[in-house]
Amino acid sequence: MFWRKINRNSAQKLINTYQKNEFSLALDKKKRTITFYGSNDDKIFKIRFAINVDFDQESRKIVELDFQNHIILIIKSGIASIAFFENRQLIDHKVFRAYMVRKKQGKSQIKYLKTKGKSRAGSRVRLQETIDFFENINQRLLGYFNEYRIDTIAFSCSQTLIPYFFQSKTLTPFDKKDDRIYKIPKHIDSGTHENLMAVNSQLFECYLYVYEEENPDLNHSDQNDEFDPDEGKEENW
């Protein structure tokens, strides 16, 4: 199995071809994917759409969306990046850093508190920086939401940090079940601005995911593993 980039026209031709052969398909709006199934309900291939297009189920057409605003938010222990894009143009971005990791153990303060509880001055400093970290992120988000229309929230957050993000004193301007949330289907090591911009480029690409054992005849060229097949298992909410 593998992912590879596919342009919009090629994706539409593939959909048209398999539709004529009366294969069934399933649309997952949250993951922005359609999956085609064979006669034995075996998966044939999956297409993940760019965030600036949609799939019209009635016409079976890929439709380009007009003037979309999106946010990318990546939160890791001690570092987070956020950016607002207006119709694909970068308008504002910010990197947040906090002293959250215990140097000797290499463990974040949140994980340490779960196992050991509060300790001395160093831990209290890290705990306060952790609180401020999420406050600052949410204050920045509030500014975007108050000033602009937000169509898509591309989001990646370490699982242990999710409750602290949504339970910050400054309330997050969206909830966990917001339909605009798009979990970034990629493992991201660090919340740097460079990683954020790389993700932004990938969000505007379509990807083809071939179930190789079932389809040895599909073209194997241009293999591309930038977006993980497990579709972001890290963010298990």
C-alpha cells in the first residue's frame, strides 16, 4: 500500500472510470476521502482531496471551493505553531515555546504530574509555563475567529495535550466536534514554522492511496509517503 500525489484531473478521470464499472464508493467528509470498493467489498483505492475542493455526491464531481480561509495549528510539548491563511495567502503566524520538558527525564511536565504529582520550584515553573502556553495559543486563535471567517481548522496535537488545550482558562473558539476541524493525516515531530508551512503545501494536494494487493495493475510510479496511511492515529480523541 502506498500514497502518491495525483492531480485533480487525474483523480476525476479515475472516479469516472470506476463509476462506469458500477463500483461502490464511500465518502468520509471529516477525513476528506472517498474509498472505492469492489464486488466483494474489498477496498480498491482511496482519494484524499485537497482542502480547497469538495466532492459532490450527486454529480460525482470534484468541485473547487471559492475563497477559503484556513488555520493550521500544530501543538507539541513545549512548542506550537499557528498560522492564518486568507484564500491561500499567509496573513499571520506565530510560534509559541514553553519550558515544559524535564531535562533529565525528557518528559513533559504534564506527563510527570500524572505519574509523580507536583514537586518543587522547577516543576511549578514548568506548570505555570504550560498554563501560559495554552492561554497564549487560545488568545491568538480568538483574534483570528473574531476578525475572520474560518472555513477549515487543520489541526495536529499530541494526545496528552488535547484536554489541556480545550480546558484552557481562555476558551478555545471551537470545540472538539467542530465540523471545520481537519486532523492533519501526518505524523509531525515538532511544531516548528517550517513543519507548518510544509503541511500547508500538502493540504492543497490530492493523494491516491492504493490497496496494492488488490490492484497490482494500478500505476506504482511517483510513490509518496508524506501523508501517513494510518491517517493521524496519534490524535486519538
